[in-house]
Amino acid sequence: MRKAGLAGGPTPETAALLIRVLLGTLFIAHLYWKLAILPGGLEAWWGNLRAAGYPAFVPAYVLSAEVAGAVLLIPGVMPRYVALYAMPMMLGAAQFWLARKGFYFTRAGAELPLVWLALLGVQAVAGDGALAAVRSPDPRRVLAWLGRRGASPGRAA
């Protein structure tokens, strides 16, 4: 029999909720830094990515993934898919800092973005967690639906 709640020990649903709230809070803090603390704000951040040679869609995607994480993870609006959406951004951030500063956190390297990436991966695998406002569709059903959409009339899905 499965124990409920923290009194009987943490459940996978509770663990996924805690990771979801942690990630959402980190996204909020990071956006606050970008908008209110970084000298030059969002415009400077955007310009720095463009000056580093990234096309305009990269900062747009990064900003959209950070906003999605900040706004959708804490209330639990399809958290599994929000985490999946943000994972390429963190992989890109890890590559960006690895190439410029190396691996270690103490030199502002790739270590911290890789921790974020791992947490996003755990969220995607663990699922939505307790108290999710809008549950993510079951990935097996989504993949089956995509398979049917890609099948031509002469082929079996």
C-alpha cells in the first residue's frame, strides 16, 4: 500500500512538486537578475548574445524558455513539457560557458547550467508532481498520436 504525504515519507509526486517549485523559483530569480540587476538589463543581455555571434532566434528562445519556467512550473502547467522545452537552452548555456570559462562553477563555467539541465531532466522523467494545475499529456499517448499523424495511408503506423 502506498503511503500518502510527507507524514508517511515523501512520495514521487511530492518529490516532483519540490523539484518543480525549486526550478520555477530559480527561473524567477534568474529573470529578476536579467531585468533588474544586470547593468543594461535585458537589452544588454540580448546584445551580448548577438555580439557573441548567435542569431536573433537564440536569445528569443532563451527568454521564452526562462519565462515559461518562471510562469508555468510553480503552478504546474504541463511541467513535464516545460522542462523538456527548457532543456536545450541549458545545454546551450553549458556550451556557451564551457567554451568561455571552462567547467567549474568557481570560474562561472558550465557546471551550474549542467546541474540545471539535470534537474530539468529529472522533472521531465518524474512527471508533473502533486498539485499540478494542468497535467502534461501522457508522453506515450503523445508519441502514439504523432506516429499516427506521420503514417501515410499506405503504411501502418
